[in-house]
Amino acid sequence: MTEFDMITELVNKAGATYEEAHKAYDACGGDMVEATIMLEKGKHTDCGQYDEKIKATAKKSGQRRKECL
């Protein structure tokens, strides 16, 4: 599956725009589950807070991955 296909899946599953899905996908390092959860949570916040939530969630996800390794 290409990156575009993965982002399209996020658009379809989370009801996000391509821009939102791309940001979430990148922020989560390609982790589709984390990106989907992030997008779902983002739907309940205003747009001004959305990018900050993406960054915060991605940072936490990265820290958890490092701890597991």
C-alpha cells in the first residue's frame, strides 16, 4: 500500500480531510491506528487546538515506542 493509499484510508475511516489525514499520518510516523485515534479525537476540538493535539500525541507515541525498544 502506498502512502497515498494509507492517507486515503484515514480519510475514509475517520471522515477527515486529506490535509488532516496527512498531518496525522506524518505525526504518528505512519502508525495507522494512532493516526485514526488522533483524527477521531480531533473531531471533538476546535481547529486551533487540532495541530497542537497532533504534535502532543505524536510526541507521546514516539516516547512509548522508544521505551518498548
